[in-house]
Amino acid sequence: MKFKKLGTTDLDVSLICLGTMTWGTQNSEKDAFEQMDYSVSEGVNFFDTAEIYSVPPNSASYGKTEIMIGNWFERRKNRDKIVLASKVAGPGCDWIRGGKNNFNEKKIGEAIEGSLKRLKTDYIDLYQLHWPERSTNFFGRRDYSVNKSEAEWHSFESILEALSKFIKSGKIRYIGMSNETPYGLSRYIELSKSKNLPRMMSVQNPYNLVNRTYEIGMSEISIREHCGLLVYYPLAAGALSGKYRNGKMPKNSRQALFKGWERHLNPLAMKAYDEYYKLAKEHNLTMVQLAQSFVNSRPFVTSNIIGATTLEQLKENIESINIELTNEILDKINLIHNNNPNPSP
């Protein structure tokens, strides 16, 4: 396994992070235990979850994933071996503290206490804001216009002040954000410096061969400010495995079971998948190996969050750290990208 520093902390996190959002809906607790056991045996020391998991999010699936991880900690007695990340939900889910804005001290405190109880631990290493309260671009939105009727949201400074109290209490060690923009990332970092407030140590955003938008405004901040990317959707919700090519729709795949990920199968994206399939085959790689090794190679990436519903998928994803892409392959990737940029944000 390869490791990188988490932000400016002294924590070494594995380049591969175990994603957990399917546990409780697509995966049983037995599956979850097998995935955690195997990941640890391969050197993975970084797990990512959220209060809202499993997905698709609803009142019935809320908290299920954290419960499974907590049961595993209790059984394996190895909490101190894992760098554990979780998240407080943004607004919009009416079954979570009324569905309104969640980033004040009271609601963050309730979220942390709930997660600690389910995870059967007394601290969370990295606590993240799952998505912004303000109206901005995330979850695949391309354009931006100011929403004049948006609800009042908590200021960046007040959020950092609230999180500071839970860091001081020892319930969380470090903080990060998810689904953020250059504006949000830069404001948080600026305030941490000017107001002596806790520093954001990571950003968890989507990044993959068909969505390289992170490179445009975020990557430079990540590198210069040591606030690296924790990649989610490195396989574009499974589409970069190639399993949806040629009109296929595997029976138990996410796209077949649930709504909400259709944007990954739009016509431009499907053209890109065909091109990456050809490139992978030309160099005796699978599409998964090509896609994951590309993500792993990016200098602004701290860790690549992989999710798998089978142990076979997990093994292939973890083994991607052993693949080094040549300059020839990278040039061909960039040519495909330049001819069809970011077809699936």
C-alpha cells in the first residue's frame, strides 16, 4: 500500500480508502465485514462513511452503514488502527433533524453524538460537511445562477467556530468538506488563517476519467494549500468498469436498482467509455485498472475512495495501486479527454 499525509496533519492515510455507502442496502453486514477484513489485510487504513449512509438515502437506510462499522470495531478490537472519516448531512433530507440547515453547533453536536454511538467509538478522525448549505454547484450540476430565494445559511466562520468546539472536546480530530467549490474551499482556508480557526484538511469531490472538472479550479488550491482531494466516484458510479457498454444493464447494478445516477450514462459519456475501453484493451488493462490507476497518479489526490459490492471488485480496485501508467497512455487519455471533455460531471 502507498500512503500520503492527510492535509497538514501527521496522519498517514492509505492511497486507497474503503468506501462504504452500499453497506445496508446492496451489501449485508457479512459482506461489510469481509470487505473491511480484506482491505486491512492489504494495508488499507482509511475508511469513509457518513450518517446518511447507506444509499440511496432514506429514513430506513439512515445510519445503517455506521452501525456495521461499529459492530466490526467491537468485534475486531482495532479502532486505533483505522483512520475513520464520517460526515454530517447537508440540508434537504426531512428525516434528518427536520431537513433544514444542519451546520450550527446544536445540530452538528447531535449528528456527532449519533455517529459516535453507531460507530461505537469516542472519536472520529476526519469529520466532513457532506454538502454545502448554500445554493451552489454539486451533484452533477454544470451551470450556476444565484438563488435569490435560498434559505439563510450559516457563515463559513460560524461553521468553523462550531466545529472548533468539538475538536477541543476530542470528539473529532480534524475536519474536511465534500462537494465543495473553489469559492468554498478558498474561503474556509482563508478564515482558518485569519481567524485562527480549524483548518480544512481535505475535500471529498467526484473525479474520474469522464469528470475532470476538479482540475480546473480546485487542484491548484489542493496542492498549494495542502488540502488534498479524497476522490469519490473514481469509476463514475461504476460506468467506467464498462459494464453498461453496448446497451447492457446488469441485473443487480446500481443503475438497474436505483434512480439518481442516470447522468453517468448520457450519450457523450457512453462515447467516452467506448474510447477508454479501446485504450485499456490496447495496453492489456481492464477499464477498471485504467480508470483507477489514473486517479491514483494525480498529484492533488490524497486518497481514492473505492466502493465495491463484491469482494472480486474490491480486489481489482485495491490492486490498481500497483499499476503505473506510461506517458504514452497518459497522452492518449488526454487526447480522449480533450475531444470529449467532462461528459459526465
